[in-house]
Amino acid sequence: MRDKKIDKTPARLDFIQSATGLILVIFIMGHLLFEASILISEEMMYRVTIMFEGYYFFGETYPGIVSFFAGAVGVIFVVHAATAMRKIPSTYKKYKIIKNHTNQLKHEDTSLWLIQVITGFMMFFIAPIHIYIMMVEPSDIGPYASSSRIVDELMGPLYFLLLLAVVSHAFVGLYRLALKWGFMEGKNTKVSRARFKLLMKVMIVLYIVVGLASLAKYTYIGLTHDFSDGVKYKSESIIMERH
């Protein structure tokens, strides 16, 4: 009698979900830090912007590069969401069962999974808007253009919700990823898990604080700067470099 062939599809989907999740976490960590360059100065944020537009490689800015990377991130996001959705309760009844189960167990790791479901659901609606804007308006990124979008185009509340959802989802996901793939194994798994969980909480607080500070700075610029002339940020130092 032949052994029944094992279906490896669930394992492959788990690996794809984990790999795409890890890529997105790394991207988010870098993205929020680069956005936080506005806290140093408007000039620093402008230089970071043109760096991603290829200025320091080609001597000219090509916003299409930003569109390309935004599109790539969008594809990875869709793949990650598609592989993760199979684990999300498909009906409200199933959600209530899991919620009751979580309340009865009072197990923090189970609660973290529920947080991922909720934040993932939020990102499903919010993140595509941000990604789409970056794809179609790559030249409208900078200390003034970004500030104008947050204030004049009323994107501030959306970015606030996106910040809370994406940071929580990313670092809870990173913790669960380490747990799933055995990175917490050692002489004392309980101690390793506690340390990883503490690091997760510290990183969530740190990135949310940095993100809120950046959002506040962009909002301040958006409220105080006069955009009526339609002039984007001009760097005198870059102009001097070109001459």
C-alpha cells in the first residue's frame, strides 16, 4: 500500500507569507526612518527624496524610480495579504468564537494574533491608497509636497491610522515569525520569548513615537508654509553643486 502523498501547499504558502512579511517589515523600518529625516531638517528630507530618485547616481532626478519601487512593494503587499487571508476568520461567527477563546485563555500570544488580524484588516483598506499615491505622484514627495498632501489634501488622519496599524502589525508579525521559525530556541525558551516580546514592545513604541513626531513636523510645515506660489522645495546647496 502506497503512502498517501503529503500536500506541501500549506507549507509553501506559509513560507511565502513569512518571506513577504519579512521583506515588508524591513521596508517599513527603513521607510519610517527615512521619512523621519524631516526631524533633522527640510534640507535633509529633500536630499533623502532625491537620493531615491537617483540623483546621486545619475546626476538627475527620475521620480519613475519611486513609482517602480512603490509598485514592487504593492505586489509584495498583495501576495502577503493573499497568503495571510486564508487564516483570517471568514465570518463574524468564527471571529466571535476566536475572540471568546482568546478571552478565556488570557494568553498574550493568542491576543497578539488577534491584533495582527485587526491591524491587517485596517491595512487592507488604507495601505493601497498610500501605495497608489506614491505610484502615480512620485514627484510630489518632499518636505513641502508631502506636508501639503497631509494638510491640504487631508491625508493626516489616514496616515495616523496607517502608522498605528503598520507598526503594530509589522513588529508583532516579526515576533511571531521568530517564534514560528525557531529563532527563540535556546537553553531557556521562556526567557528567549520574554526577551523577544520585550524587544517587540520597545520597537513598537519607538517607531510609533518617531512616526508621530514626523507626522507632527509635516503637519506643522503644512500649516505654516505658503503653498500658493506652487513652488516646490528648492535646495540652494544642490543648485550650487550643479554649478
